[in-house]
Amino acid sequence: MGKYKKYIWMAGLCCALPLTVSGQQVEPLTGADRLFNEGRELFLRQDYAAARQTLVRYTRQAGEKAWADEVDYMLACTAYELKMPDCREVLSDYLEAHPESRYRNRVQALIGASYFSEEKYMETIATLKGCDISLLSDEERDASALRMGTSYLKVGKLQDAAFWFAVLKETSKDFHNDAVYNLAYIDYVQQKYDTALQGFREVQDDRKFQKLVPYYIADIYLIQGNYAQARKVADAYLALYPEEKYAAQMTRISGEAAYGQKDYAATIQSLERYHEAEEVPARLAMYKLGMSYFNTGVYSKALSRLGEATGAQDALAQNAYLHMGLAGLQLKERNQARMAFEQASRMDFDRSIQEQALFNYALCIHETSYSPFAESVTVFERFLNEYPSSVYAEKVNDYLVEVYMNTRSYEVALRSIEKITHPSARILEAKQKLLFRMGTQLFAQADYRNAIDYFTRSLQLGQYNQKTKADAYYWRGESKYRLERYPEAANDMRLYLEFATDKNSQEYGLALYCLGYSLFKQKQYNSARDWFVRCVQNGRTQEASVAGDAYNRIGDCYFYERRFEEARQQYAQAVITSPSLGDYSLFQEGIVKGLQRDYAGKIQVLNKLITDYPSSAYLDDALYEQGRAFVQMEDSENAIKRYSLLVQRYPESELSRKAANEIGLLYYQNDRYEEAIAAYKQVITKYPGSAEARLAQRDLKSIYVDLNKVDDYMAFASTVPGGATFNVSERDSLTYTAAERAYMRGDIAGAKTSLTRYLQSFPQGAFSVDASYYLGLIDYNQKDYAAAAARLEEVLRFSGSKYEGKALALCADMAYNQKEYAKALNLYKRLADRSAVQEERLQAEVGALRSACALGDRAETVTTASVLLKQSKLTPEVRSEALYFRAKALLAEGQKKAALADLTELAKDTRNVYGAEAKYLVAQTYFDEGETAKAEKEVLEYIEVSTPHAYWLARSFVLLSDVYVKLDRKMEAKQYLLSLQQNYQADDDIAGMIESRLEKLKSVK
């Protein structure tokens, strides 16, 4: 029923009742008596204000009140008639003071009337029930009966209300039409439309009801399907009363009646006026308005108005959603169509509508490749389960096969296929592809072992699609290579090359490259070289870095075969092909020139490396090799300069220890004893426990002996741990050797006991560092990390020992796992600085990055990530991790532009968790910066490409709803939230985000 205010009847009351009149006055009236008589006369004339003033004066002058009952009664009545705020209290006080008063019944009725005037209907009913209204005057009796009927009507007790109105209809002349109107209204509410219509017609000419009754008459005609009469009454009303408060409702009735006559133009005209007039228009009217637009082909308007009819869970909303979906299809707005069909398919008020909606929902998903939460599979399955005999069932079966072939929801699709008892060849081919794609997804997440399992299962169905079979061999080989299972990787790559359908593809070239590497890692250099040569000759790798690296490996193979000229040529070609890899190529070319005894050429090539690649990881190697070249050229002065530069720039490098020792040796060989002594002492004190320190100590001892300064040597050696003796004692050596052999043959318990005893016997022994390292390693493997850390930190006190790198790595890992991130960061940085092996340095830099991030040190995170990202040969996984941590740190620092560059690169691959979150963060950053169009575009792209990491896709849905709210497209915002609520099943904070936003959008229709 439309929104309108009910008419409320208020009848005026006549409070005058005959008052007791005294007999004829035989004595002159006193002043008080005169006031009483004047007050009573004024009261009877209904001049209540004057009467009250006079009676109040009387009460002040009269002594003992002879007329107390009469006076109190009149004062109580005037309080009511004058609408005094405390009138009900005054009337109640009167009843309490005069319980036997002959006016009691009337005063009770007046109390009920006061409640009625304040719309306190339950109190009105209770009070009037307490009096006998039949004893009142006819006028007051009828007024009280009207109040009783109206009060019952207001509190929804229609049967009681009808009783009182029926009594009034039969007994009251003044309130007859009121009773007829209210009885008609009760019949209207109870859907007794014929009886109601008869009643409304009876009073339609009464001026009291002539602006109200036509509404009900027109609405009854509309309900009964008498559209012509409904329009006639409504239009006539609007012509007479265009500004009346019921005009909007009559406009609605006229429009709805026109819709019933299929006069859609008139419907649109009337209902648009109604929509403009009403703040919250009726849903049914909006449905009819939307359908009128739909039937006249104005689909954009149809979408809008039908959307206003969907604010509930009922058949009307279900039908509205269905036609919104159909309108969306006409407008090629498939996203809107899909969401509308989805909502209609979730309602079961009309099964035929649900079937049609579900089928169209499935088609929209299929045709738009929309399936963020596996809808493409589940919706077709749901259709076949709910409507197995549908006329659409055969089509749905065909579509389901296509879905299996194209879905990104691999696990859901595989579970679906497993339910099929007798799968066809097409479905088994789809299963082969799904298993393969699941493997690639796991590969992208660096889960190589599980990836291998899926590739193997795909290969078991290899007969259905040869390309998928070949690709499965390739990626299984890649997975095995990452796990360092090189022989197996090589075998899979050979199988890929055998079954590959396109010998000119990029994958084919990469397979040649990977096969070469698999053999190279096995030191099968001759065979590896052949495959690398085929790789560069294939010319399909497309990436210059791959070809350049292949040339480097060809050079390495020649190098290991001591075919130096061929190696040099390949390194030179690598620089030309991929300059980014040129530092390694130049370094190796320099080494080859040295082996060819072209020392000047070696120095020149290494100078080019130092100049062209100032951030290269090979700079310390280059300086060291230049020093060696100068030594070969017997140019000690320049050799010392190069070695000194190396020690100065890279003090933590392992090569610096060697260089420092070489400096001492060069001074010694050139009889520059004082400088040699100083150099050797620096090696011994700076790198205690290292092999270089031992060599330096040996040579230093020789110099002092030659100079006949043994006492000076003994004085210096006494300050060095283990350095006070000329030779390692036999007992020291034998004790350690026995313990070490026990360790090497796997007798861990015995080794631990022997090594501990050795350190107790020789705390400053020649092998104390070795013993501490092995004990630390034993404790580490036994998971006694506190003891391991103490032992290995003892090793680290002797800088430059051969165990320093391994001890640093273990200590750093333990600190990180114990969440001692500051300590871990320092250790990883030390390891990266000293490492001469690129792989070891890379692992240390990754550890430093993770530690800096966990520590919340944003500046260090950005710096470490940036250093890491400059390396040319990062795995995709490490590169993604570095980009992610740098982007997050930059965002936290407010450097959104720089962060956006990293996030955009990461977002290109949403298969891994970093890319999945990055795609969301790109959109969120755009939104935060007010670029809503870009944010919307980013999320819609995300929905298109999808991700296995559903949480971040769900966050993007929530963000899209925020975008649409900001763009005042609240209906779309609501639809996306509803779709997410129905399809996202994880137990996390997404549900709360959805609910809080839907609560704010409750009023959106």
C-alpha cells in the first residue's frame, strides 16, 4: 500500500451538563454566592475562560464550600476545554476527591478524550473502557464511540474497531459518514475490495472525504485490474487537486494503470513524475517504470529504475534482477548483466525465472571469462544439479567442456572432473591441460616439488594433446633444475625437444639453453657446449640476456677444455650480445689473456671492466687479477698499488686477505724488510686464524730470523693466539686430527667429545678455530641453536678464517629465525661484503633484505633491495621479492610514485603472492590519490587475469565498491559486494569489510 497519512477524526466535545440548581433565593446573595452563580452561568454558556476566572475567585472568597463538588467539577472541565497542560491531572484529582460524584462517568470520558488528543490510543481504550459511555449525552456518547473505534484502528485491532464503527453507523447521525469511511477502510485493509468500494462510494460526495476517498477508489480499481476506471478516477483527481498531498499517489496509480493497459509512454510520463515527487518511491511502481523502459528499448533507464525495485528478497526483486541482466546484455554491459543474473539466480521465488537467470549468469561468466572465485566451473555444475531436465542442459554440458579448457580455477575444475564417472576424450584432454597449468602455477610460486607432481600427472594423459605433453616435459625439467636434480632435468629437456610441436618457438630455444646448463652443472662441458651453441644458433630466445649468458657458458666450456682462444672469442661475443652481462665476460676474457701470457692485454681488459661496470660484483676479482698480472710482468710497484687498492676498497673480501699477504711477500722478495714486516703484521692481526695469517706468520718468522731479531718476533707472536711457538706441537696436531677424523666418518658423538677435549687442552691451539667451527656445526644440526651460536661466534672472532663465510651464514640464519633481526642484518651484510662467490653473495643480500624489512628499517630495505636488483642474473622469485619489499618500504615512506613503478612491474604476474598483492596495491594507490578511473581500470583488469591468491582479489572487489561509491554508482558498488559475499568462502577479515559497506548501502535500491 502506498505511503500516505491516514485521516484522523477529532470531534468537538460539549462539556455542558445540567448542574444542580438551588431553589428560589429568599435571602440576598452574598458576594461569594454571586460569584458562584456567575461562574455557573458562564460555564453553561461554554465561556470556559471567564467561567474559570470567576470560579477561582469564588474559591478564594468562600469559606466552607457549599458547592465544592459543583465548583471542582466545573474547574476540572474548564481545564480540559482550555487544553491546559495539567488537565488530565486535574480531572484525575477531581475523581479522587469526589469518588461518589454524579459526574464521575463524564469526567472519566474526558480523561479518555485527553489521551486521544495526544494520540495515546492504548490509554484511550483503557480509560473509556472504565466508564459507561451509554450514560453520556448523545453527542458525547457518539464522540467517545468514535474515539474508541479510531483507537482500536490505530493499534491494529480491526475487529474491535469495526464493532464500534458499525454501532456508530447505525446510531449516530453526526458520525454516520465517519463510520462508513472507516468501515470501508477496514475492508480495504482486509482486501475486501468490493465491500470497501461500496463504502467509499457512499461517502465520496462528503466534503470531509472528497479529497481522500478517490485515492482508495482508484487503488481498488487498479488492484482489481480495472485499469481504465483507475486511470479515469486518478486523472480526474489530479485535474482537480494537482497540489494535494495525495497527488503523488494518484500519479502513481495513473502510471501503474497505464502499464496494465500496456501504454508504456503514459506509464513512463506518470511514474517519472511520481519518482520525482517521492523521496522513497514504491518498489512495484519502479519495477513497472523500469519494465516500461525495457519494453520500449530504453535499456539504460530500465537498468536504473529496475535497480530501485530490488531492495528486498522477494519475487519482485528476482524478476527485476532478471530484466536488469537482460537490459545489461542489450547494452553490452556484461559485468552488470552478470551480477544481476547472479542475484536473480540466488532467489527461488519463481523457479522458471531462477532457471533462466542461472543459465544467463553462466553464459555471461563463460563469454567474459569472468571467474575470480571459480564461478565458471561451479555455476555450470550448479545448473546441471538444479535443472537436470532443462531445455538448456545439453548446451550447458557443451559449455562445461569449454570451461574446463579455459578456466583459471584449476583445482576446482579438477575436482569437478573427478566427479565424472566416464569422462570423454575432450574432458580428459581438458584434465591434461588443467594438471599442466596447475603445475605452472605452483612453479610460479617456487613450489617445485608439487609442480613436478602435477606435470607428471599431466604427462600420464599425454596422448590427448602433444603440445601440452611437450610443455609439461619442459616445465618439469625446469623444476628439477631448480631443485639441482640436473641429470633428470637434462632428460626432461631432451624429451621436450623430441616432442615439441614448434621448433622455432622461444620455449624451444630456452629448452636448448636449460639442457646446456643441466650438463654444465654436471661438468659435462663438451656436451653442454654443443647445446649452448645450438641455443644461440636457434635465434629464438628473444632475450639478449639469455643469448649473452649462453655465449659466456660456451666460453666457460672452452675455458675448462683449455681452448683459451676460442673461450676469449665467446666472451667477447657475449659483451656484444648482452652488455648487461659484460662484466663477467670481460673478467673471463682477462683471465684468458693472462693464461695466454698477454699480461698487458689482461690489465687492459680488466680496466675496461672496472670503468664500464663500477657496480660489478667482479671488481675485487679484477683488482686482484690485475695485481697478479703486474707480478707476472715483474712490476712489483704497480702490483702493490693494485693489491693495496683492493684491500682499501674491499676490506671484507676474501681476496683482500690474499692481496694483503701478497703485498708482504712482494716487499720481502724485494728486500724491503721493514715494509714487509709491517704488511705481514697487518695480515696476522687483521685476519687471525686464516690460512693467509699462518703464511704471513711463517714468512714473518723467516724475516726476523734473517735479521737476527728472534726476540722481537717472540714478543710479537706472544700477542697472537697460538702464535708463541715456532711449530705446531705434535700433541696439538694429533689430538685435533683424531677428532676431525671421527667427525668425517660420521661418529658425531665421539667427534663432539674429542673436539671439546681438544679445546679444553689447547684453548689457543693451532686448530682452535677449526674445532669451534665443527662443534658449532654439530650443535646446529642437533638444533641446539644457542650452543651453536656461541661456538660459531667464537669462529667469527678470527676474521679471515676459511670457515668465516659458513659461520656467518649459519649465525645470520639463526639470528633471523630467532627474530633477532638487527643482529641478522649485520651478519648478512658482513657475509655479502666478504663473499667472492656470486651465489653466496646473492643469498646474503636476500637475507639482509628480509632482515631489514622485518626490522622495519625502511631506508635499509630500499638500499638493500636496490643493490640486489642491480644484479643481472636474479631468479624471477628473488627479483619479485626485492621489488615487493622495496615497494612496501617506499609506500610507507610516502614515496608513492617510486613505489608504483615497482608495484606495476610486480603486478604483471599475479600468480605469485607478491604480484597478487601488488596488483591490489596499485589500484589502492590510484584510489588514495583520487585517480578513481585508473583504480577502476586496474581492478577490472585484475578480475580479468585472476590469481590463485583469492584474498587479494577479494580486497580488490571491496576496493572496487569503494570506487563506485565515490563515483556515486552505489548500485554497482552494492552488486559487487553481494557477488563477493556469495562467492568468497574464506574465513578472514573480508566478511567484515563487506558487511560494514553493505550496512552503509542499505538504503540503496
